[in-house]
Amino acid sequence: MIAANYINRSVIAVFATTLTVILLIAVGERFTHFLEKAALGQIPSTTVLTVVALRLPEILQMVVPFALYFSLLLGLGRLYSTQEMVVLANSGMAPTQTLRWLSPLIVGLAIAVGAMSLVLTPYARQTLEAHLQQSSQDIGFAVFRPGVFHSENNGQRVTYAESTSDDGNTINNVFVSWRMPSGEYTTIWATRGEKSRSASQQPVLSLFDGKRYIGQPGQHQLQTAKFATLHIPLEPILLSQSLPLEAVATLDLGAAPEQRAEFHWRLALPLFLLIAAVLAVGNATVPPRQNPFVKLLPAMALLISYYLALIANRWAISEAQIPLSLGFWPSHVLFAVVAYLGLRKLSQVSSS
């Protein structure tokens, strides 16, 4: 038990550090991405932290397997480098005993990743989408940045305001253009605009003293009308929201190839962690007094290959290139065999 606790402490210490570093990088990238969206007026700046927090389970379910893999490589590699594993082997410890001692940690993390991928992440994404939808209704004139043309969807929505009032409720010299389902564009110039709400409490842009043009770009025949007051809903000129597949509850995923691919992907993540852990134990051996990082690069290439194989497998399912019933098993079986061969080679080296 003393040896088991010592090995677990060594791996957990490295795991905590590795997870923190990778998580900070991943969260920092997401935080920067949403800050850019807030700067463009696509989401309110006050909701950036909430958005990042709701994306945290999705980030964790991907970060934890990688962090555990590298912590096993580095933690066990240090023990091999300092010949502590050799001493334990000479004391009668079987090479696979390390994996059994670490199994509570590995299985516990696999269960946590499974709970996130199957339950917590879809729920968090549903909450996030509902939050963004509500924010889009309350965002007001954030899309109107004074003196800047704001374009979305490759120019299918364009907004411009020369200036805004101090309270942000009035904009001056307004330009609005968006593409309608018919393929025609509605283009509006107005002297002034104000934010209001309709009888159903939907946000409305009230425009005053302007002109409206409807037609196809490049054509001379346009429907033209002057107006003193025009009320248009803000939704056509705000960022459109669509429910992503990741926000669908696991039990609600249907039989379509894209949804089956998502279902198998959620199941694949905890298995990815388990097989990656066995791969790490089998490849953590380091010659005595060598740097524990000596095998890090080829081991990293092995794990990335496994991850890319899962992504390719997911694409094949979503495109109906392989039977839906086959799922991710081709990728899992391939790398499970590689993990088994690594453990077998470890046992042969130790016995010799």
C-alpha cells in the first residue's frame, strides 16, 4: 500500500499541474474568442464570463484525457529514470501492478468524463444557447458601432450608425441591410433610430425620416418608399442563433447519421481516456538516469494519432461512410491492441 500511495501521489501531483496549464490555455483561447465577439457587438460584454463558464464542461471533457496521459508519462517516467521502479520490480512488483494501483484514479476520471460528455455538457450548451438567445434580444444597439460598417454572414447582414447617444438608446444616420428568404435585400437609410418594444415585448428598432429599398443587388428596378416612421424587429439584424448538435440531450439524439455520430462521440470520450491511460503506462519506461521527457514526443504523436482516428471515425459515421452500428469501435480496437502490445512488451522487458 505504501508503494501504491507513493505512485498515486506522484502521478496526481503531475496531473494537477498539467491539467491546470492545459485548462488555462484552452479557457484563455475561448475567453479571447468571446471577448472578440463582445467587441463586435455579437454578445453583451457583461455575459462573457458566463459564456466561458458554461463552455467549461465541454473543455474539461477534452482536456482531462490529455492531462492524465501526460501525467502518467511524466510521473512514471521520473520513477523509471530514478530507478525507483526497478527497486519495486526487484521487490516482486509485477509490471502491470502499476496499472492496478492507478486504476481507481483512471476509472474515476473516466466516469467524470463520461458524466460530462453524456449529461453535463449537453445541459450546459442548452443553457448557453438559451442565455445567448435572451442576450440577443436585450443587446440593444450593440451591433451599431459608431462610424463602423458591421457585416455578418458574408455581407448578408450589414449595419452602420454614424453616432449614438450617451445612453445608447438613440442612433443617428442609420444604415441597415439584410437578405430576405426570397433572395432580395432590404436596405434602409434613416436620419435617426430608437430602441423600443412591440406589444409582445420583442425588441424593435424604430427608424425616422428615411428611405427603404427592396430588390436584387445590381438591378435597376427597386421598390422605393419614403417613411416618416418605420418599425422593424431587431432580430433580422442581430446574430442569428441555431441550436447546435452538442446542445441536444443524449437521450434525444435521433437516428440521423450526424446525430448517431454525436452519440458515439460522447461514448467514445471516456473510452478514449481509459485506453490512453493504458497506452501511457506501457510507454512510460525510461532508461536509468535519462530525462523523463525523452519519450514524450513519440508518445504525444501516438495519442494525437488516436485522437485524429476518432475524428476521422466520427466524420465517416456522419457521412454514412461506415455502418452506424459499427460506431467508434475500429479506432478503439486498433489502439487498444497497441496498448496491449505495450503492456506485453513491458512485461517481457521486466522479466528479462
